[in-house]
Amino acid sequence: SNSASPYNIMVDTVTATLLRPFSSSINPLSFPHMSLVYTLIQSLLLLI
């Protein structure tokens, strides 16, 4: 997130936690869509 608001920090933390199992099994550098998935999850969380 480009903003440092507590909510965005929470969203970043939740997103990172959700993606951790995938990040450990898939090298993000070899998986170009990881940033897209990350953005998608953040967008969904922001809609809540």
C-alpha cells in the first residue's frame, strides 16, 4: 500500500499472512502473477 494508515498496514499483514504458505512453496520471482494475486486479495479486503 502507498498509504501508511493502520487499516492499510493491517490489510498488508493479512495479505502477507494469507500468501505465506504459497510464498514458501512457490518462489515469487519465478511466479510473475504473485504481485497480481497480492493486489487482488488486497482489493477484495478493501471492499469489506
